[in-house]
Amino acid sequence: MGQKTVELNLPAGTTAIQLVRMFVRDYPAMKAELLDKEGNFPAHMKFFINGRQAEYLPDMMNTVLNPEDKIDIFPPVGGG
């Protein structure tokens, strides 16, 4: 991607998983990192909506996004 931040214009009603799929369409090199073989967001990656991990939101990756939402995606981190 060559940048830390990407802005996307999303249609109203776009969900978190739809955003990931749209992102992968625009940045296909990220597909292996952001989608598993079934087209779902992998459990080892972390997806945050306004600082809250989607995994703990009521609708998880089916949460509908708002235009002002800030999304953060993090790979797993290891070390000691």
C-alpha cells in the first residue's frame, strides 16, 4: 500500500466485512492477509472500529459502519 492510512468512500450500510472485501479488491496483494479461504476476516487479525475490537461488538464483523468511523487493522504481534 505504501502508506499508513487509506480513506475509502463507502456506500451507506457497509459492514466491517464488506469494507475488508472492498479494500482487498482495491489492494489485491493484501488478500492473503485479510481474508481466509472462505472470504472471512481471519481470527488472528485484529479489526477495531473507533478503538473497539469488532470481535466484542454485538454484530462483530457485520457491524454497519458510519462515515466518521475510524478503522484500525492489526496483524498478530509476538515477542517477549
